[in-house]
Amino acid sequence: MQKSSATILGLMLVISFTVFGILIKQALIEVKTYDRSVTVKGLAEAEFPADIVIWPIQFTAASNDIEGLYNQVDTQAQQVINFLTSQNIAVDEISFSAPTINDKLAQQYGGQQDFEFRYTALQTITVYSKSIQLVRDAMPKLTELGKKGIVFSQNDYNAQVEYIFTRLNEIKPQMIEQSTTNARMVAEKFATDSNSQLGKIKKASQGQFSINDRDKNNPHIKQVRVVSTIAYYLAD
């Protein structure tokens, strides 16, 4: 009886170790299978019109009479405002601050220098509007005021027109979907070429959205771009 029991116990141990070994082997095979993966990138690009324009209008004036200079700046500022409203730009979209006055005599160093005007003024009037095309149509017509004696400053960095795109949150879902779809297409092509089947997503990360001008001549048209990086499992 004891010999029979020992034999049975030995057989059971052998069977158990055999089954256990098979399970371990199967698990290792599954782990190895799941370890196979491919990482791809999906790009989504689209063009959208800007929805806000910021148009700084700068002009300068000069005089030897400080009071007369202020009066000149006020008169010219009103001319600019009248021009803008005549172009159907709303008054509440127009703002301006106090002019910057420069006294050349007070800033002279290293001896007296000859200059025609002692005082110069720089005035900035800013248009902040959502009516992009309306403002763009008005820009080239500003030369009409130049012919009336207003000296505009065009090369100042602070006088550059700026176009802003604010609807990023609205377009994010569709662009992420597009980048993900493009990534999957690339992954499926890779799986087909390697005689594999594309499995579930192993890991995914969304890149940062970038917003740039389409080109230097059309800054009011924005190019929005995002790249998604996705890793997929592969199986035979």
C-alpha cells in the first residue's frame, strides 16, 4: 500500500510539473508576442482663418512748441479715428494711449547739436477687431491720411500687424482623430509588410499643437499642425 501510494504521488508530481511547465511556456510565448510592437507617428495639418486682428497705427509729429505739438497730435489722432470709423470699424474696437514725447535738448550729450525741431511725439492708435477682412480692406487706404501730412511709422516692431487664432479648442478633437487615423494607416501598412497583424494600442502620446502663418504674404491664414505618436502591439 505504501509503495502504491508513493507511486501515485510521484505520478501526480510529474503530471503537475509537466502541466506547470506547459503553462509557463505558454505564458512566455504570450509575453514575447505582446512584446512585439511598432511605433508610428500620425500627422494632421489644416488651414484656418485668423479670428482676431491687432493693427497698431503709429504716427510721429515734431515741433519746437510743446503745446502746439500736443495739439497737432490730438488733431491727427482724431483724423485717424475718423478715417477708421468711415471704414465701418467700430469705435469700441479703437484705442489709444498718451503720446510719447521726446525732448532732444534735454537728451543732448557731448556738446550742442543743431536740430530743426526740439520736440518729437510718437502716437499709437490700436485696432483690435474680429472683422478681419474689414480691417484688411482699410489698411491700404491709410495712405489717404499720409497725403494730408500725417507721418506714419511703418518700420517699428511695435507697429506690426498681428493675427490671432483662438479656436484651437474647437478643432482639437477632429485634428487628434485625423492624426490618430493617419498613424494607424502607417502601422497597418507596416504590419502587412511584416506578415503580422496589428493589435491594440500599447502606448500613445499627443504632440503639441503648433500655429503658424501659412506664409509671409498671408499671415491672416493660419496653419495648425499636430503629431501623435502611437505604439501598437503586433501579432502573427
